[in-house]
Amino acid sequence: MPRDDAGFIASAIDAIDADYTIDRAQVFITGYDSGAALAYRLACNGQLQLAGVAAVSALMWDYISTTCASAPPTPMLILHGRRDDLYPVNGGEVNQGQRVRRLSADQTVNHWRQVNGCAQATENRGDSSYFATCTGAPVAYIEVPGGEHDWFRTGANYELNRQDIDTAATIDTFFFDRTHFALPTPRGANGRARAMLMYAPPSYDPATPTPLVVVLHGRPQNATGIAQDTQWNAAAARHGFLVAYPEGINNEWNAFNDLTGRRSVTPQNDQEYLETLVRDLAIDFNIDPRRVYLTGFSNGGFMTIRMACTSSNTFAGYAAVGAGLYSVLTGRCRSRRAPFLLMHGTGDESVAYNGVIQADGRGGEPTRISLGAQDTVAFFIRRNGCSLTGESAIIAESGRSPGTRVVRFAPRGCADGADVLFYLINGGAHNWPGLPNSGPEPINMDINATEVISDFFQQHTLPEAPVR
């Protein structure tokens, strides 16, 4: 078997041809994100005769373009969001000092104009262009003004990310009805577009209501990073639930600024966004409304705790890692009691175990920004009507976590099934326990935070479906 993805796709097409006798002159490739990057590569290497390529939310990498000068002319459609942070419209390095660069939108389009022999655009609309009269093959670039790292969509039923572009229909017309292809007129989404990733396990059945876990990244992380660090996809495949990874604006969640009058810092209403997101996802997926859960790390953990305090009955349970309760929320925690889990390392240098305290630059008293881990847990113990006593246990050490130890505390008698669970990671740093490379060392490997949280969620269900 070939070891590279391009070779795998070529072999897969050969296998399909052997079984179904396909028309090899009518092979089309569509890709999103890294799939789009692979689509560029397939168009470049000439191993396949492609009748058309559509790349969604990805521009080219410089190392691909340098090996692509002799590519065969290929009909190329590129759809790209103006606010895409992963593939910025102006290109650039991934990290400062790295030698690989993402090409800009103009550089990507100009590359395919050169390969396909295109001169002047036959149609321009805003920053979008269509080169239909080329000596080799046409090129179309559609830029979505408010789009981020999205698969762009339309539809009156959606509340979020309606850019008035149906990506699938646009690709279909470009591939199969090109004489009627024209540049659409995208608009900025209603409100700022928000990027997200979604995972459905192999066992997902659209006819069966399925649990959903929403995972919030830290700051300045993104959806791809938190998915990789926490491995929720693997847990979803094992246990049969859906996972959504939304992204905060500028890689940050507005976990408390709107409650302090500082809306200009992070002006978006992320509580409303997350509740709306669940409603939108329920249009495309058969989500069990009684089994929707929220978890997050660092800034995403703070947002999770905020939602546990102020959200409606959208979520059946909450779990935060490396975060605490903002002080401003202690008097505003009025939503229904809900199951709550917290994990925090005593050696966390990013979000202090004993709480975040901000010094007064003018020599005054410091300001407590958030409660410490134990005070956060005590707050939810009182709020959920639990006893201050409970079961405490030291998790057996695996020998893979020198310098760290996990203590688990479960208070008794919580009201309304709103259990509270606390994992104290003695010596643990700002990371996701159980997953290597999820943050600074030391990382405790005696527990797997994803599996622990998944198990906690599976034990809790809303008493009745929320009213949408």
C-alpha cells in the first residue's frame, strides 16, 4: 500500500474503477481544510487526470507551488473566507522563523492562472474573480467577506454563519454545469462568522438521537489544536457520541468581560453563541437534546464554568480543566443546578491553583479575578446542595507520572442529580491530563481527562428536553 495520501487517493480511485468501471475522464476532487491542501497537491503532481478540483478554506503552501510549475491544466475552484485565521488571505508563516509559508489568496490564484493559461478575468464581483477563457482550464476564486475557516452555507433555518453561499451547489455547478456558472454574491454572515470543526463517529446513525459534547479551546488556541490535544474524536468513536469544536473570536472566549462592563475587550456574546450553535447543529445532526455537554480547557474552561452559572438548560453537564470560577460570577450564578466536574494542577503557572490575582499597578490592593480550585469546587458543592463530606481517593500511580499524583473527591448527597466531582492533580501543570504534549510538563498520566469527563457525562441526562 502507498504510504503517502496522494498515492492512497490514486490507489482508491483505481480500486473503485476496478469495481464499478468509472469514466476516468470524469474524476473530480473536492477538499476542505487539509483535504483542500491535498487536492492542490493531487492537481499538481499530474498522477491523476482530474476533470475538476474544488478547494474550500485552504490556500496553497509555498513548497507545493515550487513543485507544481509543470502541473497539467486543471479546472480550479477556490472558496475562501476573508477572515480565515488558518489560511490568512495575505498568507505568511505558520510560526515565526519557520521556513514554510502559506501563499496569499492572490498568489494561489495567480499560480493556477499561470498553470491554466488565464489572462484577464471574465467576471469580477468584489474580491472574487472568474477566469473562464483560459488556454488550458478555467479558474474561479470566491472570497466570502465575513467567512472564517468554514464550509460556507445558506438556509433560513440556520441562525449562524449564513453567508448566502451554498458550497456544495456552487461546486456542483462548476463541475457539471459550467456554462451556467457565475460568481455568487456572498455577504457577511449575520453577525461575525464563526469557525468550528465537527466529528461524527463511524457508528453515527442519523435515525438515532445521539449525544453531543462541545469542546472549548484555550487562549490563543483553536479548534484544531484542542481536538489534537484532547483526543475527543477517539473517545467519540469508542463511545458513540458527536463532538463539536467551536472557535472563539480572535481565539478567545468572552467568559466574563460582558459582566464587568468591558464589552469592548471581547464584545461577542459567547453564551448566546454556544446555545445557538447547538440549535444549528441539530438541523444537520440527530442530536439527543437531553444529552448535550460542555467542556473546556483554560480560557475554554473558564467559559464552561461561566455557562454552568448563567446558561439556560441547553447542557446536561459541565467539565472544566485548568480554570476556576470568575469572582464576578459568584453573585450571578442563577441557572439551574447542573453536574459539574473540575480538574486542576497545583503546579499550574498559567492559571494559578489558588486563583488568579491581579496586582494594582498604582500600589493599591490586588484584585482577585478568579477563585482557586478548591473554592470553585466548594462554591458548586453549596450551589448543588451537596454535603461537604464525601469520598476521597488517591488514584493508583502508573509509574509514568513522576512528581504528580491525582486525588479524586466526590461529595455526597447532591440535589437533583447535580453531582460534583473534583480531580486535584498534585504537581500537575497547565495541561490536559493523560495526553502527552497537551501542555507544559509535568503531565499526569495516571488518568485520561477525556475518558474521565466522558464517563462523567454519560452518567447524566437532562430530566426533560429543553424548549428550543
